[in-house]
Amino acid sequence: MKPFLKYSLAPLIAICLLFACNKDEDNTSPMSTSGEKVKTTIVGTLIDVLGDPVVGATVTVEGMSTVTTPLGIFLFENINVDSKRLILSFKKAGKPDQLYACKPVSNEVTYVKPVMIEYEYSQVIAANTGGTVTTADGAAVVFPSNAFADASGQVISGNITVKMNLINHDDTNFSTIVPGRDLRAKDAAGDDKILFSYGMINVELYDAAGQKVYLAPGVTAQLVFPITSAEMGSAPATIPLWYLDTQTALWKEDGTATRNGNTYSANVSHFTWWNCDYPYPLATLQGRVMGCNNSPVANAIVYCNAYQAYVTDNMGYFWGDAPAQYNPFQVYGYKSSINNGSNYTQYELIPVLAAGQTYTVPDLIFSSGMPLNNTFGKLVDCNGNNQSGLVVVTEPGTNNYDYFYVNAGKYSLSLVNGTTYNFTALKNSLYGQISATINAPSNCDVDSLNDLALCNATFPANTNFQLSIQISGLGTFNSGYYATNCSAAGNATTHGVIIFSAIDSANNSSGLIKMNTDSYSPGTFTWDSTNAILINVNLNGTPVTIVSDTPGSSDLVITPSVGGYVTGSFSGIAIATSPTFPWSAFPAVISGSFEVKRDQ
């Protein structure tokens, strides 16, 4: 995987995002939700297996959704999540859905590093005859005849497209691509476990029209899991079989798989991710990743024996589940540099852990690698007061960047000597920029930056405030827009109209959004005959009109500032009125958010 993400400076400046989060010391069982909530800010970048950003993916947590930016960045600011385990879901047309679970950091920043995979194999078979689909890696699924049904359970005929993925323990970056990420599970007795995988398979079925297809009632298909050469000697004759619950991101035990030479096989009655895994009791690892001069390293990955991965918080701390009663294993820290290089800490050997034990790893220290120094700075407002916000660091002329969320003003990071960097800070409608050359002459020297001030309320030329729109079920027609202006008519006591115009030339899309409200005062307005949303958009060259259709289906939340900035969000049920476009997905859920300067 590439060690760093590509960037484009124009969309970088247009990302008006905000991040934050802190460490929860509760080490009780994390497998079930606690019912207790903590406040956190979740920030991450969704990438593919090559390290490139996944743009326009829908990210959902706690019933709230957003769309990844041109850099793949997403944000949920100051939200309440379960104190033991948060679950993020990622959807992008043409890719398998992905789930990511981790323990949130209370009242601080929770960094996450999800990876979205591609479909590895696709084959068309006839529904009436069934057949065997085998991947180049040796995974297979065997279907009997007349095995397929639609969503209502009616058996169907015709051609069926079978899409498959195989993930094995020895795959590159296994710990970052495994569905659910943390390998947490519930066994048949309902006990909390953590898994060691002997291979997992995903199968998805589609008819000729692209609609999802299922196994018919009472029908089973056979899954065949190849055993890797490294696991051949330890693979038992039978092994528990688990499926991924897409609501809880937990693996749930459901039967067994039987070994036959160098494969496991099992019959299943439905498809999600299926896993041949051995369960272990839970233990907890915790520790800290440090850099030059004992400075904490934020947003770094800590790998645990290549099957678990933790991400450090702003103070360099990490913690998470690990297998108890397992062989000794190693952990180490990893951090890509802004200059597209890689840095590793020392390896630490973890002894066999007892069930329920919390083990503190000795500090993992970046003590070698490129000649780095420790660079300190402050994020402030125009009056010099400490601020929170996103800081993105780029090196001019390269396609790499780093980012982190600043809490309470002060930040630090390790940079290469003799190199010039651009620092951009973003928070709501404010931004700030500085450029600095790191001139410390030797490794681990200390360098200070000028204050990075969030003072500007107007972005540089050719950048606009973000307006994003999502329509469920439309796949590639989900588009992100940059609002170019906002105009308003009416007054605070009479019927009013707020209009956005937007363009996304990269996706051949444009839009005019008209929002009727009965007031410009801050507040919440229910969709009805008075407060309506009309959207005229051009999606990939096709003109479409969308209107809110169900009175009271949702709320429009708007916080206008006359003569300043208008921010808000909306969601609800919508219909399309363009007969020439295949809007079979409608009525559909529509949602969006906006931030744009009000010019009248």
C-alpha cells in the first residue's frame, strides 16, 4: 500500500472540516454496547488498497451520514457514540461495503484509517443450472440449480452475476482490510471473543438488471476456503464458522467448516462475509507512540502481529483488544512521512496474556529513519487565542500530505530538515495558511513555527464553500458540489427563499437548490407546503428535478447570518420529476449539508 495519499491543492483548501476526541480508560468488556455515550470527533481518510483516496463514498455512524471529500477525508464533529465501540459504515457504488469498528476517544479526536477493497472476481452463471465459481486464489462457491430468489423470496431465472472476495491472513495489509476491522465476535454461547482468521469470503449476487439477488428459501450453497501454506500445519480438522453481522460489525458463530486437504468447506444459507476462525478470550493492549524529544506521535498505526491495528490519539496513546491465551506476538508503530517515506518503531514482544488482562506495551519510539526534527506550532484566532481545527501539511510539488486535528491550539509533528512545507488550517468558514522551511541542522532538533491564524472568512480565488448532496440508491450519481453563491429574498417575518447555485465540473454536474423557509432566524423548519426544497441538478450530463414530497418527513435545519455565512443541513424523502431518467430508486432518501456566504 502506498504510504501516503495524493492531494490536489484546490480541493484541499475547500475542505471545511473539523475534528476532535480523548481516551476512555474503561477496560470492561467492549463487545456489547454499554448504553453509555461519550462525545467524540471522528476524523479519517478512506483509501483503497493502493493508498489512493476514495472520493464520494457515503460514511455513516449513529444514523448520521457524510460524503468523503476529494481527498477521501470525512468528519463527524462532537457526536455522541457508545462509550465502548463505535461502528462506521462505508458505501461506494461498484465496491463492496465496508465496516470499521473501534473504541472511541472520549472528548478528544478519534482517528480512523479505513481501507475499501475492490471486487476481486466476477462470473456469470445460469440460475436454472447453478454451478461452481472459483477464484484464482482457490476460493469457491458451489450453487445448486434454481438456487436464487429476489428480495420477496420468489425463485428467479436468467443470468446471475456472482461477485467474490477472498481475504487470507497472509494478505498484504490484512489488519487494515478485514471487514469490521477489530475481529470482535460472539460465540454460540454469547461470550465475547476475538478471532484468528483462517480465511474469509464475501459473495454478492446480482441479476441482469443489477438488482441484488439472494439464496432461495431452504437452499444452501457450499463455500470453499483455501488454507495458506503458513497455516497448513496448525489448521484443525474442523473450525468454527462465523458470519459478519452488518448491524453490529460483530462476527457471529454459525456452524463449523470441515477441512479437506488444503481447504475448508461449509454450507451456508445466506451471504455476507463468512469466516473460518479460531476464537480466543479477550485481553487489552495499551501503550504510547513517541517521537523526537519524547513528543507524542498522533494518527500513527500500531500493528499487532499483523492481524490487529490500532491508531494513536493526539497524545500518542493507543489501546485495543488482543487475543488472550495465544502465542507471544509482536507489536510495532508505523507512520508515513510527508515526504513519502516510512518510519518504524522498534518491535516489542508481547507475552502470552491471560483472559481479561490489560498489558501496557513499553513506549514505541521513532528513533531512526529520515533526519526528522520536532516542529511545534499553535493554531489561534485573529486575537491570538488558542483554537481547534484541522491542519493539513503539504510539500509543494509533491502529491503527498499529512493531516491532524488540533485541540486547544498547540500541535507538534516531525518533519524533514531543509524542506519547505505549506500549512493550511480549516474550521467552518475560516481558514489560515502559512509556509515554513524546516531548517534545524540535525536529527531531533526543535523548530518553531509562526502562529497559524484562523482569520480569513473568504477563501482564496477559485475555491468555494462546500455543498454536498446524497440521494440513496443512486450509486455513481451521488455528487458533491461546491456552492458558488447564496442569495436570499424576504424578511424574518414573511415567507423567504434561499437559493444555492453550484457546479462540479469534474463530474459534469451542476445544480440550483431552492429552499423556502418562513423565517431567516436560526431554527429548525419541518418540510411541508410552506418549507420545501426544490433541486434542479444536472447529474453526469442528465437534467433532473427533485422535490421534497412527504410533508413532515424530516427537518431542514438552517442557521443563517444576514450578510455573513449560511450553514445548515437537510434530509428527508424526495421524488424525481424527470421522466427520461431511470429513477427506479425513488421515492428516495435525500440529505445534504451546505456552507456558503450569503450575498443578499
